[in-house]
Amino acid sequence: MSDTPDRLYNLLPMVYRMRDAERGEPLRALLQVIGEQVGIIEEDIARLYENWFIETCEEWAVPYIADLIGYRLPSEAGAPGAVDTPAGQRRNALLIGRREVANTIAYRRRKGALALLELLGQDVGAWPTRAVEFYRLLAVTQQLSHLRTERGRTLDLRDGDALERIDGPFDGAAHTYDVRRIRSSRSAGRYAIPHVGLFVWRLKAYSIGRQPRDDGPDRQIPAPAYCIDRVRYLYTFSVLGNNAPLFTRPVDEPGPAHIADELNVPGPIRRRALELRLADYYGPGKSLAVYVTSAGQRQLIPIERIVAADLSGWAYQPQGDLVAIDPLLGRLALGPQVAAREGVWVQYHYGFSDDIGGGEYRRALRSLDGFVPATEATAARAEGDEAPARLYFGVGLTGAFRSIGEALERWRALSPDDAVIELLDSDVYVEEIAIALRAGQRLELRAASGCRP
């Protein structure tokens, strides 16, 4: 719409405008009044048109659209207010959100009920979800003219992978009909024609050896593995020496209609899955990787030398230059020909519920504005200048100091009023440290954002 008051007058032929000018422009004044009303009508028509869509409608129209598509509030939220009263409109503005109504419209328009159920589970609970139609897992007698070889088969006892997946979210075996209800409080039944199940993963997969950065791609800095037996080359992925299952680093699903599989959810890695899909799990930037240090350089163990094994009891010993990995226990064993005298380093993922404690995730830290690197302060002290009152000490492969003790020794020598000693990697620091502060002095010992030392 044009804001020019003479837009209707300018549409007249020139001869009429010339004659109107000769008479003092009464026609122009009339058309300006008419044009003002035309503008009001146009604005009203445009506003009514925008109110057809949830993205552009006014707040008062959101409850109407919600009622039109059958949007229902959760019972705990209470009843909606009257749409024709100011108090009811204010209540509805709080209870009926534009985003929720827009999502409901998107859900109704989507095709593929199973994929939609997965999306609902992720949007509502923020947990990765897999939807399963249990009727597809029923043993059936098929028509010969319409065979489905993937359904209704008896279980192959030689298929270890299928046996591991029984009664899980990725079960593919045929089952007899279960007459129990899926919502039974005593013993729930699954395998029936009307039953649909949603499997959710409440734990997240957190990385070790893969540090996120805000200013570029993630840094690939492997962490040390814990040595259990230096003679037999037995290690655990966890630097604490405990058994901890390795988790899948989820990959994005290829499309909205795709149903999640084991690579799309952050679940524990099965031994059979690692054996059958080793290329999907192993390697830099994937779920796990193993490195050895040779001649001062870390080298990735080639995938051809990786085998999945059961290392419970440490009974299995790989031969030659092979490396055995047990993802369920988080253990690895090296063959006698693997050159690992200088250490074994790993990248992997573990499961935890949220960003609590410490981990390789971004977290808010005290700003370093105003802090001077300790190396510059040392140079200033050597020239006879006074050292700054706020100093920063970086410890790690990319820092100026290789150990906490070395940084503390320099801190004692410079004696700043405020200092930060920051660990810049996920390495292991086994040191005896002693810290003594004077009155009013402050020292912060912390891990950098994205690190888990």
C-alpha cells in the first residue's frame, strides 16, 4: 500500500488534473479523503489475510486457530479463557503459545505417522526416540503371492546379532501374539496388532578427546587410556580404570521420514554391532578411536587391526598387531606386536544425563579480560618492571606450561593478586601440589571450556 495522499488523484488522466487545477483542485481534495478510507480498508484486508496464518496472525487470533485445528491444552494448565473478553485473551496468550499451535499444524500436515511419533517424542521430552509398530514383529502365515521375507520368520539361533536385539528397540525377530495390554500396570504386553511403542534414550553421549570450539571445528586431542597390565597390554578407556560402556555418537538421520536406527541414538555400543558395523563406529570424529605413540607422534590404529571381543575376565588375548575392543566394558587389549611403549590414547563417548560436574562441553567461565599471560609478566619482571596484578597460566600441550606444578612455581615467583591456572586439554595430571594464599589473594584452578582433565 502506498502512503502517498494523492495516489488516487495521480491515476487520473492529465487533462482532468489540469482542469481541476484551474478550478482550485476540489477534485484532488475529494480524492484525498476517499484515498484515506481506501487505505484503512486495505490495511484491514491485509490484516485479515495475515490472520489466516499462525506465523503472521495477531495474538487474539491464536486461540481461534488453535480451536479450529483441535489443539488441546494439557490438563494441568487449566481451562482456556473466553476469547471475547480482555481477561480471557490475556490468559490464552499465556496458555496457548503460537509456537505450540504452529508445531501442531506441522504435525497434522506431516505424512508418516511413525516418523511423526518419533518427532513428538523428541520435541516433548528432548530425548532421542525410536518408534516401533509391534504388529510388524508378529509371526504370521504369509500369502505366497505377496511374500515379505523380512517378516514372520522363525528365529535363527546362529544369528548372534538378532539374539542380542530381542525385546529391545531394534528387535527384528518374530513373536507370538501377546494378549496383554501394553498399558497394563502388572505385566505389559507388546506384540499385538494395535500396539505402538516409543523407546527413548535419556542419557546423552559426551565425548572424550574431542573438544568443542566456538571459533572453529572441534579439536581432536585424544586422552590417555588407563593401563591395567603393562605386560599384557591391557587398558581401559576410562582414565579412572573402571569399566564404563562406550556410547554411540549419534549421526543425523538422512530425512524426516527416516526411522532411527542404532547409529542415530546415543546408546551403549553392542559387541556384535561393533563387529558388523566397525566402519560406522571407529575412526576420528566417530564414536571411538585408538592411538599409539611412536617416535613422539600419535598414530591412529588402522581399522583393519581392530577386532570386537569379549574382554570380561581379560581371558581373550589378541594375536600379532591386532587390538581388541570390548565396548560394553570399555576395555581394550593390545597384541604383543603393537608398539605402545610410549602410551595409548583414545577418543570415545560415555553416557551421562546432563552437563553437570565437568566434561567436554561448552560452559560459562569467568572472563579473562584484563588478565596478562604469565610469560609476558616474566619478561616484564626481567626488565625490572612490576608484574601485573592479574595473570593467566595456560597448562597443557597448547599452553605455556606442561604441568600444574610448573605453573604454580611461576605463580609463587610472580605472586599476583589474582590469577587463573587453566588446563587446556583432557590429559591426566598426577602431581602433588601445595597452595598457600596470602590475605586477599585469589587463585582459580580450572579446566578450559570443552576440556575434561
